[in-house]
Amino acid sequence: MGNLGQRGANQRTRHQCSLLGRQALAGPASTTKTQVKRQVTATVANWPKDITVWHEGDTGYMSVPFTWLLPKARHAIRQRTFFASRWVVGGPAVQLMPDYLADTDAEVGGDMPGVLQRVNPYATRTTTGCPNRCQFCGIGRRLIEGDFCELPDWPDGPILCDNNLLAASREHFERVIDRLRPWGWCDFNQGLDARLLTPWHAARIATLRRPMVRLALDSDSEREVWARAVDYLLTAGIAKRNIRTYVLCGFRGSPEENWLRCEFVQSFKIRALPMWFHPLDALEYGAVTEGQQQAGWTKQKQRQLMQWYYKHRGSNLVGSAAQALTPAP
């Protein structure tokens, strides 16, 4: 899926071959299932949510994934925090707000291979762009990347960061599955478009070992197609524990409506992952905008929902969250 406001990390940077081989994570045949599970968990969970910086000679390179990190990037460039005589700065945030760093001496924009692997050496993507026109998404609004395109080749990696992989042809999808199979695990990290998922896609994914399938539910109007996609995956033999769903929150609707969308996902015994919508020019992380306030959001209601699903589900700390956010009968 595309960038939900600014939902996922580092999914729109270019890449080339991973610096680490397959055996570094997939392991030899003697690697136990427990070892592989621990490696997978650590690799998928530890995505950095910050600026990525590296140096080549006296040139510093900086990739900025989110617009609310742009003030930090500008401060670092001005203060020469990372000790470089020349700076080249890019990333999704720079593409969304290209003028923000105009008052620095950095070289802004451009494209550089290998950045995605610097963020996570096991990440890759096989397509760029997205054919959808979602208004909450920088890619849908054509502010990032451009038209949808299948890449003729890509670095091998088990973590797929395609914006909309299911928009690709069957031939391309088949090649992706074939190149994932030797890894022994995979993660469709950016969310598969439930509207495009078919029984054929589900059956092909089910041929992989330990696939982590992430869907997206961006509005209540998509509940039926989302449920159908889940049914296709379960019928193909993919376990519920290996299905996740990103739930867009804060874009439209009241807190109660967003809460019920998350609970709809949970009612299928599928884990809901609420994603807070940030405007495409947001300079503050997690802010509740004026428009969101008009829809009934407060910082407390935002925190209740996010903490309930991510940190303290079932604990006394937010035990009143369900009551606070569930509409009265």
C-alpha cells in the first residue's frame, strides 16, 4: 500500500544489492526454528524511525523518512552535527517538502541506490509507485515516485516494501514468490491491497514458509472486501497469527468510528495495527490537527486507542479505553 499520510518507515527509498547475504539471516539448514523466529522478530520489529546517516569520504548522506524529522535534519546540517563538509539529503520527507531545506547549503533531492538496505539490509521492493489515487497518500497524490512500475530486477530480500504489490502482473508476482521461497520466511511489510487480492494470490503466498501478510483497512466502506481477502488467505492455509491489518485512524470519522473499525478487525481474531494519519506536511509527530479535533479527537482519545492496541492491551492502565471509545447502545 501507499504512504498513509506518513504511515510506514523508509518505504520509498531506492536500493541496490544487500550488503549481507541470505545465509546471514535465513541460516544454514541446521538453524533451528526458534533461532529463525528470533532473528525474524528482531529484524522486522527494529525498523529505525529516525534519519539514516552515512558518510563517503567528506560527504555526508542523509535520508529523511518523515516530514516531522525535517527540523532535526536542518539543525544537524546547520550545526555540522555529523561532521561532513558536504551534505546530500533525500528521502520521502524531502520529496514531500522540497523547499524546507532551501536555507541550508545541502544538496537536496536526487536518487541514490542502496538506501533502503542501509535502513534494513533485508528489505527490498520489486515495484515503485501505485495506481491508486488515495488522498491521504503522498504516492497516491503523485508527490512521490510517479506512476506504477514493475522493476525488471531487485535485490533479494525477505521484507517486501512495495507500495502496492498486488497491482503488478501475475508474471511479476510469480517471480517475486519464486525469489522469496529460498529465504524460508517473508514479510509483506507495507500492506497488501485487499481489493486486489484474489484466491490465486493467496494460494501463491501460501506456498511460502512463514509468510507474514499485512493487509490494510483504510475506511469502513472496505470492510466487505477486507473480510473477503481474509477468507481467501485462511482458505489457502495461512494461519490467523500470520495476518495483520493496518487500520487508518484520524483521517476521517470520529474516534468511536475508528475504534469500531479496529475492533471489527479484532473480531476476526486478526491483529489490528492502527496507523495515525499525519498530514503530508506535518512537522510534529502525533499531533492532533484542527480538523481531527473537529471530528472529536483529543490527544487523550488518540493515546487511548494507540496504547490499547500497541502497548497495554488488557491492562488496567487503559482498561477504560474500550468504554470511553465505544458508542453507547
